[in-house]
Amino acid sequence: MSTTKELFAAMTVAVSEDPSLAKKFRGSIVFQMDDGEAIFVDFKATPAMVQTLESSKPPKADLTVKTNLKTMQLLLTKKLTPQQAFMKRKLKLKGNMGLAMKLNALLAATRKQLPTSKL
């Protein structure tokens, strides 16, 4: 499927090309992967900003999502919903649960930006 860098690149393009996401979220999200990589998505900024985090201490966000690459791949292929991942403890959430309920919109926008397999 895709690597963490490809996934974050697709999410960056999705956020920059879909201004309606900022209206839906109105908050900030940090995605922390098990491999140590993280991305900060700030929908409060105009335009919405996506930043790859280098430091081990991410900025304060309204919602923090902790997961691994395999779970993100399952979410993006619709083999797992965010709610299922949370209930199976494959997705850890901290912060504003209202934002967490809207993760499907961000995943759908990211899904459109990922390269498709020609198999």
C-alpha cells in the first residue's frame, strides 16, 4: 500500500485542495504514528495548514490520534471505520471527541489523493 510519508503527503494535498474540511473541523489534530512520525493539521489557520513534526513533543492540539501504519491503511481502504478501530483499541484518541467523530471526512478526502493501484 503506502508508506507513512505517502499517507501524510496525500493528507496535505487533501487539506489544501478542500477548503470545506476547515469549515467542518474548526480545530487542530495531531496524528502520531507508532514509527515516530507525526503530522499536525491545523484547521483554525486560514488557509488550513499541515505540518510534518520532527520533534518528539507535538504542539497542543484539540485532538490527538495515535495509531500505526497498518491501521491507517485499513481506514483508508474502508476495511475498518474509525469507530471500529477505536473500539478495537487500534486507534487511541485524546481530546475533543466531536472532532474525532468527523475523521471520516478527512479520511475520505485523503483517500481521493492516494495513488491507486493498477492491479
